Amino acid sequence: MAKKFNENILKALEAAKEAAGICKQAMIDANDESCRAMYSAIYKDCEKHIAMLKGEIELHKKQQKWDVK
């Protein structure tokens, strides 16, 4: 069974990916530049969070704390 902290990393990663996808579509659908700018900023933050979470997964693997298949 996966450790709870690993499960939380995966949940956060999935949520960040979903949010990035929503923002990407919202930039296309937006009806003005201020909305596009807002979604673009949020999208960039999501990409940073995704990278951070992936880095944490790699760290857990190196520390042999990752038990998720």
C-alpha cells in the first residue's frame, strides 16, 4: 500500500494537470485580454507546481520512500 504522503503527491499532481488543461482551454475561450492574461498566469503557476511535484516524486524515489507503482 502506498504511503499517504505519496498518494497526496499524486492527487496534487493530477489536480495541477487538470487545472493547467482548464486554463489552456480558457485562454482560447476568453473574450478579452485581461481574462487571457489571468488564465495565462494561472497556467504558468500550474506548470511550476507540476514540475515541483515531479521533482518531489524523483526525490522520494532516490530516498527509497516511493512505493507507488
